[in-house]
Amino acid sequence: EKAAKTFPFPLLMMGYYNTVFRMGHGPFCQSLQDRGGVGFILPDLPIEEYGDLFTHSHHCGLSPIMLMAPTNSDARLAQIGEHASGMVYAVARKGVTGSRTELEEGTFGFVARCRRATDQPIGMGFGLRQGKDVRQLQGQVEVAIVGSALLDAWERGGRAGYRALLAELAAART
């Protein structure tokens, strides 16, 4: 709520389904809407398990952000794309988050597969760590998602380290 009142850009909540499950789909969506959120990412919830969460999301004007992975078949990407709202989160590689991602030709082939599956904007993340990564994604995706690198910058350099990485990322998009 504080972030929504402070910043002019849309805010997404990212977390795990256990929180949503404990609150209930309706109360979760209402709470997120009341606090200024516009959508959410639940990386551990497959679309087959969403049930009425799609209905509650729509009722509250929220976008449930779907994840597309390079290991998904084209049929699976199409299934995910049918439910996509707001944008899709294209996972840049297999593995765990936080590790360095090398963007390569296969990555952009995967982005092309995602584009065939949805007309929603595509955000790519999962291991993006520096301005160079953002520059490589220009013209490929609409959003570069950087998470773990910002946490690392904060832990290593505090406010100054965090600001320096943000400045590097912002400069890369121009």
C-alpha cells in the first residue's frame, strides 16, 4: 500500500500460493486491489489449479501474470497464453533464480515462441543482473525483470549499491 502511494508505476505482488490459499481467493484479490496492486505472480501455481482465482482476479481488475518457460511445449505455451492478462513472464532459462543468465540465440527463439502464444506484452527475467542484459533484450521484450541482482546489490553495497545498479539498468534502456 505504501509503495502504491509512493510510486507512479503499476505494482505487482509476487509470492507463493500458500498465502493466497490461506487468505482465500476472494479476500486475497480484494486485499491486493484495496492496497493498490494491479496484479500478481504466483510461480508455484499451474494454470490448471487457478480455479476461481481467475474469476476473482477479473472481478477486482487484477492481472494474474502467467509464466512461460523454455521447457514448455508450443501447446502448453498456447494454453498459458489463453489465460494471460496484463503481460507474461518469460523465464529466461532453466534452473534456479539468482544465477547469471547468458542471453543467447535460443533465448530469442523462445521469445518468438511466446509471441506466437500470446498478444500480451512479454517481460523476461530469471538471472538478469546488469545493464548489458537489459540492452540485449531491447526490441525483444517489453519488460526486463531484475530481482535477485537488486537484492544482492543492496546486501553488498546498501543504498549506494542499490542506486548504482538501478542507474545502470535505467541507462541501459535508452
